[in-house]
Amino acid sequence: MTNLKLFKQTLDNIEGQVSKGFVVTTIGLVVEANCPGTYIGELCKIYPKSGQSEILCQVVGFREQKVLLLPFESLRGVTYGSKVVSLGHNVTVPVGDNYLGRVIDAFGKPIDGKGVIEEAVDVEMDSAPINPLDREPISDVFDTGITAIDTFLTLGAGQRVGLFSGSGVGKSSLLSDICKNRLTDDRVNIVVLVGERGREVEEFVSRTLGEEGLINSIVIAATAQESPLVRVQSVNYALALAEYFSQQGKEVLLTIDSMTRFAMALREIGLAIGEPPTLKGYTTSVFSAIPKIVERCGKFKGRGSITAIFTVLVENDDFNDPVVDTLRAILDGHIVLTRQLAERYHFPAIDILKSVSRLFTDLSTVEQRESLLKVRKAWLNYEDNKELLEIGMVEGENSNAQHIKNNYQAICDFLQQPKNKHINRDTMFKCLNELELHDV
């Protein structure tokens, strides 16, 4: 029995069928039905005339006197006149401590073959907006175990940061290393894989994250073959889980990989129901939905924090993409992975010149800021003279050019870090203070 069928059986136990109707037309992903009395977000079921099992849908809009339904699965078997029944409620999702260490789908059903998850509590997936005065200032350092981040891009518990990168530059490996550095009872990692290929999900769980990283983690997978509605739900479900654990006073690390594919799913939905496209075909609802996701994370009074890392797939290394611009404007910082560093086998491929933590000044010491300024100056000096250095215009061992090259190599050696190796903060700053850079 599939996870979606199990989810439907749970819905069958909830009373409240309030109206019935029938299918009028189907155009692409959208079903138009005559089913008065429904509301936006309400769940409905379509009963195909072919005798196949019912199809779960959600109300996403109205057109004239018709209801627009978007299915969670294939519409195969639906015909004109198929019965539509509303369920009288919107989506609820299961949460609970027993989800730790499990891999689940967007409906909360396990896909890891470890059995049924017991003692779950159903909650509303969409929560009310958070009063901005209920937030607390971010003052506690969030340790990642990654030298380039903890020294030059210091993050705080409750900070929302973007991880911007192209494909194949070490994004997933960096995320798994951060998760593995947080194996304590008061910390929870929630990882959402949106629109990934099935092979990448298995590889991330079994090899990249591994059993060690899965101990205090929950992985939610909504692969590329799933409907756009399922992909969007996976992100909202992850936020509901993060809020559940933060209300218990735990520090939650929420990782959404990636917000680009989440935005693409929203674009598919918007275009399907007739929204006009804007830049790169994205509809206006995409740019209103993204801030709602970001604002549900942070540090709150009387509960734990939700630190969020939103990965952004930079298509064709274009950092002027509308999704990139939107997230960069509303996040508390961005970490940029560059292909140029990855091609030099510099891992993690974090470009500290292009990366920013907007809370760095509040969370760092005077000595740390002075060291950062010195390192940035040395790195910029190398970038300004890189073309001359690459063609060998070095006058001698004691020349400025040689000092520039030595400074850059020393910085690279300090920032590079083997996979699965976490470094203590005291060790990081000791090595930083011992870093010898020549004045040029």
C-alpha cells in the first residue's frame, strides 16, 4: 500500500464532508469542478468513473463558478462527471519525537523501511504569522564546525542564511558536515530534499549524511517525479516539524535543499491556474510565498530557535536570477560556493569575499574582525593581481608578487577542510592567530 493511500485512510477517519460536486474539465494539472461551498486550501477527493482509487486534491482557486483543484497524484481515470467530495478541512500533518532518525515523505509516511511511526500528533500545516515583537535578538553563536564559516561568517542560533551555489560544487557535502556537527540531545536537524532525483536522495541519506548524521535528523524527500503540490507541501511540513521541536525548547537546524526547486514548483502551480508570468516565468505568488517561509524561522521568546539554511541553485552561475535576488534581500546572510574554487579542489568552496553574515559584527570579537580584515585584504590583493601572477611575472623570492602568492596559499590552506572533519572553535582561532601574512 502506498504512502498516499495510507494518508487517504487517515483522512477517511476525519468527519466533515460538507459538499459534493462533479468534474467539469481537466486542463493540464488543473481540474475544474462544480463543487460549491469549498474554500482555498480545502482538501477534496475525486472518484474516477473507471473504478480506480480516489484521487486527493486541494482547492487552489476559483474561475467564474468553478472550483480549481490541483491533484497530489496522477489524474489517470478521471472523466467528465467524476464525483468530487470536499473533506471540510485543509491539510494536517503528523509530528512527534519518534520522527527523529527517520526518512519520510511529504505526508509524514516513512520511506526508509523501518516500520510505522507511532504516537504522532496531527497539527495544522500552516501556522499564523509570528508577531515580530515575540522574537528575541540573536546573541548565541551557532557552531558549524566549518572553519570558513565559524571564523569569517559567524552565524547565530536563529539566523536565516542562504547557501548559493551552482551544481556540483559541494553543496550537499557541506550541509551534511554541518548536520553531523550537531549530535546532541537538545539539537534537531530537519533536512528537506525538494525536487531531487531519487538516486540523489538515497545517496544523501546513506552516504552523504550516513547513520551518524541521521541520529538526530529527520529527512523529508519529495522527488522530481512528485506533483508540484507535493513538493510545496514538503517544505511546509518541514516548517511544522521545526516549530513543533522549537516549542519544546530545542535548537532546530532546518535545511531546505533547494529553495530554487520550491520556487519552480510554485511557478508550475501558478501558471497552471492562470497566473500571469513575470521574470523567467515566475508568477507573483512565488515572490509572496518565499518571505512567508523565511519568516517562520528565527529565535523566539519562550521557546527554542529555528536556524535555517536555504540552499539556492544558481542556474548557469547567474547570481542575478530573480529567486536569488529575492532571497538575498530578505535573509540574514548568504554563503557563496564558487565553481572556480571547486575546480581548484578547494573544499568547501566558500568564497569569503562574496559571502556575508549580517550578524557577524554582533557575534564576533574585535580580534576576529581585525583578522578578517587582514585576510580579506590579502585575498583581494591576490585577485587584483591574479592575471599577472598566472603568467609568471615574479621578480624574485622576496618580491611583492611572491608575497601575494604566499599569502593567498596560506589563506587557502587555512580555509580548506577535509570532509567529515569538524574543528573546534578554539583550534580555529588559534590557527587564525598563528596565520602569518606578509605586508604588501
